Amino acid sequence: MTATRFTELTGCTVPVQQAPMGAVSTPALAAAVASAGAVGTLSALGLELDQVLRAVAKARARTTGVLAVNVLTEDVDEDLVVAVAERVRLVDFFWLDPRPRLVELVHGAGALASWQVGSADEARAAADAGCDVVAVQGVEAGGHVRGSRPLRPLLAEVLGAVPVPVLAAGGIASGPALAAVLADGADGARIGTLFVATEESGAHPGYKRALVEAGPGTTEVTGAFAAGCPLCATNARARVLSSAVARVSSFDGDVVGTLSAGGREVPLPPGAGLPPLTAVSGDVAAMALYAGAGVAGVTAVRPAAEVVADLAAHAEAALRPGAGRSTGRR
Ligand SMILES: Cc1cc2nc3c(=O)[nH]c(=O)nc-3n(C[C@H](O)[C@H](O)[C@H](O)COP(=O)(O)O)c2cc1C
């Protein structure tokens, strides 16, 4: 579809990055997205270096498409950054202030560096640090929310503030929504929630179903899911389904569910930051059901390739001359 500075820089063909989403973004998901022409992203969250490299190898074995790895929080393992930069096209950072040293490490190992930001000041700091791409996150975003501004005005401000390609993130869950940010001048979109409800994602079936069933206006930003959450020490704000907030606030008990990991059953307290994964059992509806404000655009659990193809086709149609939108950027 439409070429942008992001597609030209990274080598993808669809101007979309599947957002990193902890263990929800499995190697199978990233590979399926990459094979469909967008950027597939893995997450290093909570993993040791060898585990991350195994995940990258698994995804790489399934696709020749464009892959990224996301590194989160202030506690950065520089060896991990270098090792992933040697293996994927894009290394992606979030929830820490832009650091020139990390960008240098990424470039030195031959990859591109991207930073997700929540304000124009942070975007300027990312560009000044040498980042090749900036993802701007509006308050509509599912998961942990860095800033407090709605996407569209923030996007306009960031586009005026930095010379590098800009991805728009938050509440984008359909082709027309993708077309709208491209028409505003974005070089692509970073999309999370829509990819939670795919066959390849690591989300619990009950979580996927809850997203499919959610209509407009059913999400909120909350601090209700901050237990054991590495991001929440700095800022416990995350967008989730409102039904999960209501359910956990009336939950009576010390354990909302368990996570099966490495042969152990780990109890999860009410308000745990971990979203329900396939390896989780218990009261899924009372867990951290991260969801963006565009959740009504999630209408079925589909193969990720179908989601990417559908986004591209519908965005293209909305951008066609006569459809009322156009993008001036390449
Ligand atoms: C379930 C879930 C988990 C997320 N985990 C991460 C993460 O590990 N790292 C990260 O940079 N962003 C994470 N995000 C936020 C995304 O980068 C992005 O800003 C967001 O998904 C965009 O909004 P949308 O979900 O409405 O598309 C997560 C989002 C969701 C929905």
C-alpha cells in the first residue's frame, strides 16, 4: 500500500508496527505480522537474554519480514540491546527517557532505533538522541499510557517538532482509522489491541472474547492493575476494559488466578499487572484486560495476516482520491 518514510526506512510494505505487548506478542504473532508486510514486534519484558534470543530465532525461522524487539523501563541490559540489534531491523524503547547511549549501541550493531513517547518534549529528546523513528502514544492507547493527551493534536505537534518518521499509536483499530492518521501526516501506525485478538497472540481466549464483545466507550485509564508491575513504580496508568476495573474492585479474596510457568503455579493477587495469558487460569474477567479506546474495532478473533491485509485494504480505499482523504507524505 501507500509508501511512507517508515516503510522506506524499515523495508516493510504496510505502514503498521504491531505493538510489543509482553508475552501477548508471541514469536508466532510477530512472524505472521512481518510475513503479511507490516513490522512484527517481540518484547524483552521479564526475559533473560537467552530467552529473548530464542524468541527472536523462533520468529526469524518463520519469516523473512521486518522484525523489531522492544526494551522497556529504566533497567536496561546493554548486552541484550546489542544482541537484539544484531538480529532485527528495529530496536524499540518505551517507558524510559531517551538515551543517546542506547541509540548508539543500536546503530553500532546495525539496527534502527525507535522510541515511543507521550509528549512533544519527549519526541524532541528522542530525535536529539539520534532515534530513526518516533512513535507518539495518545491517551487512547491500550496498556500503559505514558502521556495524557489525545492522539490527533499530539501527533500534529510531534510532526512539527521532529524531522524523523512518526508512528501514531492509540485507539487505531481499523483501516479508516489508519487512513486518518496517515492523512494527518503520520508515517504509519503502531497498533496493539487489534493484535491481541488474533489467533497467534498469547492472550487468554477469555481476554480475546472480552475485546470482541466490547463496544465503544468501554475502556478507562486506571491504576487498579499495579501489583507486580515493573512500569507502575514510575506511573501506574494503564488503559483497560472498564468491566475489569469493576470486577476487580468487587473481587473478594487474595488470589485472582494462577500463572503456570516453568512447572510452577504462581498465584496472582487481585490487581496484578500481568494480563491474562494462555498460561493463566482463574477469574480472567477480573484481570488486567488492557484495551485501547478503539476496542469497538475488534470484531472477531482472526489470523494476524488477515488483520494486516484488512487494515491495508481498508486504509487504501479510504485514501483513494474521491474517498475524501489524501496523504501528502512519502
Ligand atoms: C496488552 C498490551 C500490552 C502492551 N505492552 C507493551 C509493552 O510491553 N511495551 C510497549 O512498548 N508497549 C506496550 N503496550 C502499548 C503499545 O506500545 C501501544 O502504545 C498501544 O497498544 C497502542 O494503542 P492500541 O492498543 O489502542 O492500539 C501494550 C499494549 C497492550 C494493549
